[in-house]
Amino acid sequence: MFIAMNQFHVAAGRGGEFEERWRQRDSHLDEVPGFREFHLVRRQDDADGSHRYASHTTWESREAFSAWTESDAFRKAHAGNPMPKGLMLGPPQIMLWESVEL
């Protein structure tokens, strides 16, 4: 199993707008071999009122994830409709995780 997470820092008072953009998004993940599941998670607001989110995708393998990043589905999911200016406080931060067999 392989997990890819993108962390997002969203401006104060704009969490609802960020979530709605994800609700309306067509990810095309269901078209990709090796994709298992997707979750968008949030944590409690920061002291300054900003919000932290993470998109969380689970894959059968690192190879399946890598193939997705080079696919037409990836290009379609990331084409157009950029985030509005000021919605995010910096670029997303990606974290990649591999399952440890115990």
C-alpha cells in the first residue's frame, strides 16, 4: 500500500470555500488502475483562524501512484480552475508514505 497526502494551509474564514471547491472537483481517480480511496481531512482551526487540510489518496503501490501522475486522468484533474488568489497561504506540501510490512 502507498499513501500520498497533500497538505493545504487555507486562509482564515475561507475553509468553506476550499471544501466546496473539492466537492465540485472531478478528480478522475476512478479511471486509474491501482487507486483505492480518497479522503479530504481537516484539523481544528489554527489560533489565527486559518485552516489546515490534507488530501489523502491510497494506492496499491508506489508504481500505481507514479503512473497516475503521468496519466491523462491526472492532467484532466489538474487542468484549469486554479485556486482563487488568497485562498491558500502557500503552496501544497506533499508527503508520500509506504506501508511497512510487519
